[in-house]
Amino acid sequence: MTPRARRRRAKIPVIAADATHAATPITVRNPILPGFHPDPSIVRVGSDYYIANSTFEWFPGIRLHHSSDLVNWEPAGYALTDPAQLDLRGVPDSGGVRAPSLSYDDGHFWLVYAVAYSDRSPFEDLDLFLVIAPAIGGPWSEPRYLGSGGFDPSVFHADGRHWLVRICWTHPPGRPSFAGVVLQELDFAHRRPLGPRQVIHRHGELIEGPNLYRRDGWYYLIFTEGDPPWNHGITVVRSRDIAGPYYPDPNGPLLTSRDNQGLALQKAGHGELVRTGSGEWYLVHIASRPITVAGRRRCMLGRETCLQRVEWDAGGWPRLAHGGHWPEVSVPVPATDRTPRPTTGIDQFGPRSLAGEWNSLRRPISDSWLSLTERPAWLRLRGRQGLHSGGVQSLIAQRLTSDRAVVSTAVQARPKHPGQQAGLVLWYDTGTHIFFGLTAGERGPALVVSTSVEGQYAEHGVDVCCGEDALVHLQATVDRGRVRFAYSEYGAGWSDTGLDLDASVLSDDCGDSQRFTGTFVGLAAHDPVAGTMPADFAYFILWSH
């Protein structure tokens, strides 16, 4: 690269995208929410549908989507946007906000969720909370603490009463820690548990995501069973009494993919039912789309939200409408039109706000480390702690929604020490990520590619030096588990670095630790030397194939 300073506004490189979409008027293709959208909870209010998803250590907390037809889903913001509502400082990777459950009763949205504070404790250090709002856009109430010692809460509303349903976790020596599904009434006026807790169902193995429904005089309890995730499945039990006993569906699981490794949708589980205004039933659930790299199945995109149509048989049990218990990729829905999802996201960093669905780690974006005004028409990040830190990082990122994508930016920075870096990041967590950007070389700013896999750090040489004030265009191309890197001085005529690395490590399935999120791509600057280095970014493009 010619070491020439580029001081004028960068020209955004053009990436051609196929704008042709086949019309599929009454069929939805799974996943309906691609990329990191785990633990979906669905509710219908009038003619509108809403889904809430876990966000774990990412901020803001609990992502929301809206649809009027179960096909076209639009972002509806986040429920937890104030750090006073959600303090994630110190939570581990894949800790934080887990398994929200969204419901509606008497003019209010109810949202219960757990916050996980550790990942290795035998005591399951999770607290349960409740927030309430008159509209999906808020304002959401201050979180009310509902207790600890359990996880995956939901709320069942019936006859003017409200019931908290959750998994109970104990730690008795020599016995399983899973202590069953617990029911406890909630006091709406004071938003707190009321009366004793009752164990309404026990199971032979760990279960997740319990939800209660009532239909034709039966109480139905649906939940996910099976561990590890490749063995997940949704099971249904029912009782004439809310307190049980509950008896299992004699036909086995409602939904699972554990007995067919050839299915496109694997790890199917954790779901909720919803009834349409015309009486049809649907199930939203998680599933993952694996790729095979070097003989290993890995799910880079994490757990995604899918939809299946459900019918009730003559015996009063829910069944997948297409038969069997395997998830289908294409599902009929009562809709008349489908609006194609955009495949390209561009942020040119206007003066007022970021464009697109940007997230930060553990704490909200702050003008103490991110500015759109210090250098107009640019994004400035001030480097803070390194990418391995669970503390304060200058990193913003968006979900990767396809295993084929191109992400690019242009960065200008003046690193003086090797620890000072700024550029693109492909992110799973603090232990596993890939970085491509500027650092300090022996002859001035230079390009570097670094990888961290389960905490093992390595740098991959890119023998390219840049001018002191050079504006360097960076590009990473992800292609089914591999990633390549290119650079340019002008945003055209890209030069390949020659590196072709394994990107499938950015998945739930790499390593032995608990991993529940998915791949993000974004921008980062770190300066563990002085904590002040500014890095300026001219644009950000994420193009998914």
C-alpha cells in the first residue's frame, strides 16, 4: 500500500447484490429471525404478534420484534435500555439476560427473565425479574426481583390471577440439581410472589423453558428436554388441575431433530405456542443451521428463531401440522404477501445516531468512548481495554445472519504500541474472536490479523505497512466457515492478504465451555497502554449473501 495520507471523506466501495426475490405468498422460510435470536417468546395482542429473545451479555437487553402476519418481522426495539435497569458489569461470556418470556394481560405486557452472574457455579447464580409496560415500546417499569434459585421463568394468566412458572435448581449432595417445575402465584399490584411455591412436575432429566397453556379444560405444560443442545426436543404434558399431576404425550416429543442429523434445522427446542385470530396455532422455537468444517458440525449463527404450524389431534394433543416431529424449513402461514429482508446494511455515520442494529458489550454505548461529532461524518472510537477483557471495551457489533457475508470498513488511526489496534472484529466472545486492522509495526502503522480461540491468542503476519495518516479500507469475507481478508487504499482494487482462516470457531460448538450466543461482526479499538487512542471509521457495510 502506498503510504499516502487520505484526508478527504472516504468513498464507500460498491458491492453488487442480487435484488431479485422469488415471490412466496403464503410460505415462510425458517428461520424467521436469522442469526443470534435464541429462546423466542411469542404473544399475540389483537392482530399483532411480538417476539422477545435473549441477549445474554449484549446491551441493550431483550430484543423485540413485531409482525402482523407471522411472516414479515420488524425490529421493535429493546425492553431493557437503561443501565439502571440492567447492570451487566462482570457477567461472564454467555451470562447476562437469559430466556425472557413475554405475555399480555389486562392492558399490560409482562416480561419475565433471568440474569446469570456466573457460568461455573453449582448453585446457578441467577436472579429472576419482572418488568411491565402498557405498550411494546414502553415505558417498561423498573425491574422487580422475583427470587433466585431457578431459571427460565414464564407467566401464566387465568381468571384474573397470575402464575410464575420456572425451573427450580438446588444443590443437594449426591442428588440431581434439577428439582422440577415450580408454580407460584404473583401479586400484580405489588409485582411480587404471593403464597407458597409448588412443584407441579418432575422429569427424569434437565428441562428448560416451561410454559403453561389452557385449552378445553386441560392445562398443558410444554418444555424443552435433552442435553447437550444437539439432543434438544420439546415435550408436552397435561393435567386437569394446574397443580398436577401432569401426564406425558404418549406419542413422544412435539418437536425434535435429535434423531436425524441430515435435517437443515438442528438443535430444535425451547419454544412457545401462539394462537392466531382465526384460530390456527403456531410454535416458535429455536434451531441452528450447522455447517461442516474439517468433519466438525458447527453453528456459527447461534440459535435462531423458527416457526412451525401446529394442529390438535382427536385426543387433544398438539401435533406438527406437517406430521412427525422434525422441524420444517418452509411453513404455510395465513398471510398474503412477503416483503424480502434487506441483505445489505450500511452505516455512513451521520451526526445524530448510529444506523442499524448496533450492540455493545455489558454496558451501553457512551459518548465517553464513541463519538459521531468529534469528527463530523465519521465514527470515532477511543480505545480502552483489550478484546479479552470482560470489563470496558470499545466495541460495537451487529448480528451475522448468514454464513456467507462480506463486511468492510475504512479506518484511520495512529497506533504507537503493538497493543493499540483498531479495525474489524468477528466476535463470538472474549475468548474466541478474530481481528483485522491497524496496529503499530516496526516502521509505523501496519496491518495485523489476530485470532483468539478459547483464549489462545495468535497473530498472523500481514506484511503491509501504512502511512502515518493512511485511511485503510478493510474487508473480511465469510464463506461457510472460512474467512479471508483484503485491504485497499481507495476502496477498490482490493489486495488479498493470502490468509484463509477457520471462522467456524465462532460458534456454540467450539470448546468445552458454556456457549449460548452467536457470531457478531463490527468495529473495535483497543488501547491497553494509555486508554486514549482515537480511531476514526468512515463507514461500515455488512452484506449477506
